[in-house]
Amino acid sequence: MNIPAETKTYASNPCIAILGVPFDNVSATQAVALVEQMVATRRPHYLVTANVDFLVQAQEDIELRRILFDAHLVLCDGTPLVWASRMLGNPLPERVAGSDLVPLLIRIAAEKNYRLFFLGGTPESTNVALDKIKAQYPKLSMVGYSPPFNKLLEMDHDEIKRRIQEAQPDFLFVSFGCPKQEKWITMHYRSLGVPVSAGVGGTIDFLAGHLKRAPVWMQKTGTEWIFRLLQEPRRLFRRYFKDLWVFGWAIIGQWWQLQFRRSKQLPVHVSTPVKSEETWQWIKLPERLDMAEVRDDALLVDQVLADGRHCLLELANVKFIDSTGVGFLIRLQKKVRATGRQLVLLSPSEVVTRALAMMHLKDFFAIAQGFTSAQKLIESRILEQKDLVTANPTDTAKPVVWQGEITAANAEEVWRLTEARLTSVNSAKHLTIDLSQVRFIDSTGLGAMIRVKKASQRLGVKLDFTGVQPAVRNVLQLARLEAFLLGDAA
């Protein structure tokens, strides 16, 4: 997914992948302009203001990593990330913190009569923040709601959605903390239809005055974390220590692999079509995929999108790829997938494979080692989209098979199809759901698993989930649902 094609180009520089997260190369002014374009489309989007802690959590949390990968806009909320981008050869213009962006968007909302919804924070902080905003912008339309604290999958989602849909906001600011707010947004942003949703962390507390911002000189020098640590030492000390250690070593590793160990200068060649047929095109990338090459061949993304066919992107001859080259692959993947088509990385070289593995991104791309296998992979992905759940209606003793990616986009359909099979199980009162073909599941998908589990308990049916893949098990473990859903199989 990404910003619709009709949205104007907003950055002269391509995005950069930092520890697998694609940061958009935009200033605060450009970010605000882009958000306004999102509102104008009236289509649902979500943006992320990612700091170092986001990246560190994403190293262990596959669902959060996917959320950051798929976000319509990823902004750099941390001076250390600006420094890292300079090391990696594609400097981001500035830090765009959520606590700076939200006041800018509030001002725009007041000027253009946009409606706001603040979700989360304590009732006291939310009420104080709204009162202060109202005093500054008396005509601004806004609503705040602080739901009772609960685990993500145990929240009253229907009540929260009812309030938001009733308010019909243009901006939805969610303050549950990372990664809960990001997971909540990706569960619901499509169905809510709010043009712009964003996780804003402690911004409500800043707006209310319950937390103070560091002096400007500390914000600009990257030492604001010291100010925050002095305010909340018990909560932040362990987090900051872990972030510094993990992020520092990981960035050094990325710099060493993708910048320092730069290969000899290779000639610049634009990407070239190899061949094409009615439903697919085959494009060969040059030996170098770095900042200079991506910028010189910037029209490739537009050409691929305008073509309307699946894309086989040959990477066999790539001898050098840097952080901007990885960012290019992510951007192209997001845009192609948003059109309902498939992008396959064809025969990636060892250099590309190593870069994707280092950033934990191999599972986010369709990869094939030859043309025939690429064709079969595309066909299988298309079939997955049509048959998320397969079950033999004449033999209810056989397992129900879930396949592909079970996410907010299709979890309701998966539940509906599985429920139909659950109510018609054989006299043995036993149902097996095979997850061996599920590549990824998000929190909404977990919700579907919980619904099936609870329904089976009501009906007295013994339920087994089998064939759980590592990516799915990671999401289950972080949600602390492995024992409940897998039982003895956990």
C-alpha cells in the first residue's frame, strides 16, 4: 500500500531503509503538505513517526515491522536517525517528531475546518489538552475519548469505532503507546475510513502540559532523551539503555555491510525491460542499486505502475546495493501491491539477499530463483487471495486450511468461512485448522483465531491449530496467546 497515484510527488530524494524501516525523505513542511493531500483523496491512510525505540522493537516484533514497512508515510522522529541516514549516504533533512507535527496539523485543521479525534491518554490529560486547544482555536471541531485500559484484543473495539464513525474526523490521533497504537490503527483504519490516522504516543500529555518538551537546543542536538529520562527515570532508563545498545550495533552493522564495504565504482545503467507478455513484465536492474542509480532511474516506479501487469524484477547482476537501494525495493513493493498485482524479485544476487536478510525483510518479498518458479509463485499468490480458506465439504474429517496472509483486510472473511465449517463438523466433534501455508498474521487475524477458539468451546468441539510457522508464532507469543490458542501444541 502507499499514497494513491494521484497524489503529487513530494520528495526530491528517494526513501532510505534504516534497519528495514523505509523512512520518507521529507521535511516537516513537506510532511504537512503530503498529509493535506491524503485528506483531499478522502481515502484512509496511516502515518508513523518512528523513533529509535520503534526500530529496536521491530527487530523482535514481526507485526510491527510489517506495519512500518506498509505505512503510507514514515517520518523520522529522532535526531539519531538523522545522523544514521547521513552515515548511510541518504541524509534525511530533519527530525519530524509527532509532538511537533500534531500542533502543525491542528493549526491546518483550524484553518480548513477539518475535524479531529483524539483517542487514548488518560481522561484528565485528554480533557485538559482539548480545553487548551479549544482556547486557541475556538471554532475547531474535535472529540476526545479515553477508553478503559485493556489489552489490545480485549478492548471494546466496537464502542471505540462507533464513537469515531459518529464524529467523522479527518485526523485520528491515537495515543496508546508503541506498538499498541500502531497495531490498533492497522486493525481499523480501513473500516473507519478516516483520511489520516497516526499514533502520537505521549503527544496528548505534551499538549495538556503534563509533560514538558526539552529546550530547543536539546531537541536540535539530539539530547532531548536526557531531558525525558530525567522526567521519567524509572520508566525510561531500561528502554533507553536497550535502545542505545541494540540500535548502535545494528546501525554499525548496516553501515559496514552497505556503505563501508562499497564495491569498486560500477558504471551507471538504467533498468531495462527484458521481455513481457499479457499479464507480466520482466525488468532487469543494473549492477549498482544505490542513491545515484535510484535517483537517475526514478521513473522506473511510475513506469511499472502505469504498465498494469505483474512485475518480475531481475536482480541477478546487482553487485552493490545500499540503504537507498533497499528503500527503493520496499517502495516499489508497496506500490505494486497496492494495485493488487504481484512483484517478484527474480534471482537476487548474494549481495541483495544478504542485505534483505540483515534487515529482516526477506519474508516481505516474493522471491523466485528462475522464471518458471516466478510464474508459479504469482499464480499461487493469486489463488491464495481467492481461496483464503479451503475445506472439503464432503469430508468434514479433513483439516480446514488457512493460507496466505490473514490480516485486517480479510480476517472477517476467514472467520465467516471457518465458522460455516465449524458448525458442520462430524460426530467426532473435532476440527483441525492447518496454518502451515499462512505466511503472516496480524492482530486482526489473531482475533479471528480467538473467535474460532471460543466458538468451538461453546459448541463442544475440540479445536487444534497445526503447522504454525515462525512468523505466526512470533505474533502469538508477543500477544501472549500461544498457550490459549495452541494448548499442548505450544
